[in-house]
Amino acid sequence: MRYIFYLLPRCSLLGTCLARLRGFQKLSSVDEALQKFFSATEFPEPKTVSAPLREAVNRVLAETIVAEDDLPQVDRSAVDGYAVKAQDVSDASQFKRVTLGLTQRAVLADRCARRLWTGNPLPKGADAVAMLENTKQVNNSIQVLTALTPGENVSKKGEDIMKGEVAVKPGIRLKPQHLGLLAALGVGRVKIFEKPRIGIFSTGNEITEVGRRRLKNQIFDSNRLIISTLCEEVGATPIDLGIARDNFEMITEKFRASLAADATISTGGTSVGGPDLVPEVVNSLGAPGIIVHGVAMRPGMPTALAVVDNKPIMMFPGNPVAAMIAFDVFSRPLIQRLSGLRRIETRPTLEARMTRRIATSLGRRTFVRVRVIQRSGGPIAEPVSARGSSLISTMTKSNGYTVVPEDREGLEKGETVVVHMFEAVEEK
């Protein structure tokens, strides 16, 4: 009780503190929380910057790229071989070889062939290419061993992209294949969206910086590193704002600094215990403030979501696993929207069979860490833990998680589940 009275200067009434200590009165479902949060958040189009192709990999394209020419620009050979007229070799076979004279002329005469390498333009009059391995050179002629049809082994003009066609649409993340297509079209620079900047800090008297001397009962702060690298993984720039002690003014200072970024992620101080000041601070910063506080999920139940000055704020629990799962659920889609992506990119999934039964709570969406192993009969999923949100080793011992919906009380042994993968499948 002495601890409660110590907090009274930060609570307008003793009843307020006691209400906070009783726990969450109502939990929002995950879907409801996402809907409320996204509805309250504005997503302005990000600023753009011009960049050379080499620097644009994994960035989000901000413009429509239209082909200024056909690709390929002319009919060209798709293989190493000989340009021919298909009608001259329409009945060729291993048992009926057709002999054609070799030529270097720009116009192919009847019953003639011209040597080509992959990518070479076809001479005028040619409409097919005999693959090198299906021919045999004899002096100044070749024998064709297989029949060909018009267009066979030929990359037709405009077959890849036609002049005036949209080559790459805005709002997609540029991968090597996109960059290769743009390079083939002669595009050297593109407009890309700037990465969203995410302010990140941890709260709590019990945490200290990695590398500093740790006092008794203190723990090293791993959350900022985890959240920062997750932000980088999803295409954002993390802004490290350090650690805030359980102090109203210090937490307020961190949040005010983070409002200069595009969004904020804090960890710790989100529960309903006396010293958990984060939601109270956020509500004091401006409207609309807290949108959701308490989500029917495990781990991550104390998650809070807010908007202040049109900036989204995500307040995650201090337990590392809970923070990582909450990031996947709320931050990943939010950051991708802030990045200008038109389509949300989810983690890769696969189906696997549960190796044993798992019990979960009805009414909570539960994220069960699993270890997926490839077996001869197909992938299996070994549960690592359904709880233990403070045990970060449950994430290193697993390579994915499966989701138990709110209307289920667990998963059965042998049941096929969808696993969201964050590491490769283990071979065993």
C-alpha cells in the first residue's frame, strides 16, 4: 500500500490508481484494434527522392515507369544456333536431315542458314532458330535434325514489354528482377519514397544500456535493438531515443521527441499497474490519444495504440517476445503503409502438422512459437512455447509461429496449421 500512495502525485484520485491495478476492464480483439488504429491514422503520401537503380533495391517505387521502346527492340535469337526459314525444315528429323547452306548476308535466302548467338537479331527473312545441339556442320553447310515452326526459339519484338506499356507500377518494393527490367529499358534513375522514420525508446527503472555496469536487479535493454532491427527489416529508419525511467516528465520528453518522426514505438510501462505511466503520458499529449489499450492476444495483451498530432504511437509490453509479436501484428502493416506500399507484405507461410496438443485460452488470439522441421512425410511443427513472453530464447529456438484463433481452446496433435516463418525450415 505504501507503493500506491507513493504514486498518488501522478494520479488525480486514489480511485484512479486502484482501478488501474485491478486490470483491463475490456480487451479489444486483434482485428478490432487494427481497424480502430488504422481508421484513426492518416497515411499521407511519403516524400520522394531520385536514386540510381543500384541504390533503389528494396525501396518502394514512387512513379509509374512506362516503356519508351519495345523490349526486345527487334526479333532476336533466344538460343545459340542458326537462323532459318521454318518452311525449309518443316519435315526435318534425325532420319531425314535437311541440309542448308551457310551465309552471312543480312537477308536470308531460301534453304540458307546464318549462325547466331543468343540475343543476336534475326536476319531479314528468317522466322525460326535451329538450336546448335540440333544441327551438325558439314563444310560450308549445316544439317538440321529437328523440324521447326515459325517463331520457334525466337524472342519476338515487344514480347517482353511493348512500347507504351506500363513496365513497373508505383507502390511496389523494387526487387532485383524489377531493377533488371528497368535497366534493360534504359532507365538509370527512379523516384522512390523516403523511408518512414520510427522513434523508438524503452521505459523502466529496471533496464540499463548494454555495455554499462549492471546494478543488482537490473536487466540489459534488448528491446530497442530488437525493434530497431525489425524496423530496418520492414523498410523503415529507426531513431533510437534511449531509455526513459518510470518518471512522468522523462517519458513525456521521449514522446515529444518522437513526434518529430513518422511514428513511435515504445516498450514497457503499458500495463495497468501503478508505475505503468506510458498510456497516461500519451493521453496528456493531445487528441485523440489512446485508441486501444488492452488487446485480446497472447503474448502482447497490454499493447496500447494511440494517435497524437496525426502521428501513430504503438506502446508494446516490456517483455521481448510480446514486443516482437505485437510488432508483427501492428507495426509491420503500419510501417508498410507509411512506406507507400500498395500491398501489405506478410511473412512467408507454410503448412505443417503439430507434433503435440497445445492448450490456449478461449477469447484470446494466441501466437504459438514452433520449430518447423522437414520430414519425409512433410513439415512438422514442434511447439516451443505458448507462453513465456519474457523468454527470448523461445524465439531463437523456433523458426516461426502459428496462430490459434480466439474461438479455439488450443490445437490438436496431428492438426495441420499455417506457420508464419521468420527463419528457414530445419532439415532433419
